[in-house]
Amino acid sequence: MPTPEPPTNKPPTSEQCIEAATAACSQWGLQPQSIEVLNESENIVLDIGLRHGRHRVMRLHRPGYNTIQELRSEMVWVEALAAAGVPVPKPLAALDGNFYVATKVGSQQRYVGMIDWIDGAALGGPLDPATADATVHYGQIGELAGRIRTQSAGWEAPDWFVRRRWDADGLVGPDPVWGRFWEADGLDAGQRSLFIRAREQLHQELDALSVEPDRFGMIHADLHLGNVMASAPTGNSKTLTVIDFDDAGFGWYAHELAVALHATLDTPDYEEAKSAMVAGYRRAHRLDDDEVRLIDTFLTVRCLMIVGWLNDRPELDFYKLLPDLAAQAATITDHYLTVGSL
């Protein structure tokens, strides 16, 4: 299989994405009736419309982030989660039995994957504050995170399995996975100094944490509201499905909770959402008080990570949020350095 080229700064157009998706559909033996671009962020997500009202989801994976071995590892874990009863989309193999094929998308080579369609809508946007409608689901989100942990803790990965590590270096090391947030464009001198001091203290704190299986294992790692789909209501609740395992890797289980909670930081529902999430988690898996206390630390990490992530992606619409999110990160970081908790 060809190796995708390193990323370019020029994203493909919608027309190029649809053209590539049309060609790739033949690898799955599909004859699409319609193709619509649903999301153009890093991975490009498309709705593949089939006969009789059926749909599939195609992802054109961003070049340069996950290798083919990492992508295959993602699919193996998603299949294992599904077998354990965690609600996730089913990955669909191409006609040759592989889950990924390589195709040309504009000037780029990208890997293409296909998954089942999930009815419903995301609980929010990737960087949007949580609404009151979303906050009521935090008990369910916590339970989902706990179920993911239960599967992860009892699962033995294949020998060839490779995913990134969200450890001290991966989160706040000299070259973190999501970018050098302390060097982001537009930071003032105070923010830059604050982020450098926070990075040093956070790295020291995280480096001292246990990475034994009782605290550290496979996590989704990006469980924001945009990656939780809600179906039609059943009684007083909705069925939630976890999507998009692109960032899945080995990390602290407390980090998973902080990522999910980040959307509530500047809302009046933060404490309620946190309590509901922790209670929901404990319905599925043990969560001790030390891990609950670590949520504040990982919320600080998440705020800084987002600054680094946005800074490296000026082509995205989200980039305009960088000044506001840098200011939020500065507030949270200052609190962490002076008080140690939120």
C-alpha cells in the first residue's frame, strides 16, 4: 500500500474530496447515490448515501498523523470495544479484507476508512461550551468513559499494536503531540511566561504519576462533545455513541474525564457536570479520589493542548478562536500554579 505524503498546508477542496470518495467507494463494492462532505477539519468526513436510504461514513484521514499500522491498531481496538458492548461505530472492511485503502485527494495521498452510519447528532462542537441540553448527559458520558476503561484494563493488545502515548512527554514535553503551545502565535509576554512555567510544573507532576495498568491504559483521548453522538430519546434519556478514535492511545484514565469536562469550564454547570460524570464513571468502573483530584490537573493540560493544536492549524475555521482559548488557558494555568485546583 502506498505511503501517504507528509501534510501540505493547502487542504483539498470539497470537490476533490467527493471525487476521491467516489473512486474509493469501489474498493468497498459500493455504488453511491450521493456523497456529501459532513466535516472538513483534519480528517475529512463524508456521508456516503446508498440505495434504500442506507448510509455509510467515509473518513479521508489526515496525512502525517497516524501510520497505517497505527490506523489498523485503532480498528482492532474499536472492534474490541464493540465486542465488549461499548457503543461505537462498526468499522467496515474493504473487498480485499483491509480496513484502509490509499487514494489521491487533490495533491495529497490519504488513507481512507469506512464505518457504519450512526443516526443522531453530536452533543456539541469540538470547542463549543456545553449547553444545558448537553450537560444533562454527563452522567452517561462518565459511564461510557468507565466502560472504555473496563475494556482497556482487561484487554491484551496484539504484539504489533501501536498507538501514541499521552504521557508526560506526549502532553507537555519538549515536543508534545499537539504542538508547542508556549510558542503559539499571538501570545503576549505574560501568557508565554505563564505557559512555560506551567509546562515545567505539569511535566514534573505528570512524570511522577503511575503508568501502571490500574491508572494508565488505552483511552479515547479526545472525548469532547463533538465525538459523542446522541440518538433519538428512549424514555428520559438518549442513546450515546462514541465516535472518532483518531487520537486514541495510551494515557491516564483521569485525562479522559478532563477532556470530556473541558466544554463545561466557563459554564454555570461545571460542578454539576463534574459530579454527574464521576458518579456515572463509578457505575462502570472504580475511580478513586486521587484520580478525581487529578481531573483539575488534566483540565489545565487540556487547555494548553488546545492552544498548541489550534496554532498548528491556521487553515481551520476554529483558528479564529485561538485568542479566546489562549486567554482561557492563561486563567486556568494561573489558577493551577497558584492554587493547584479549580
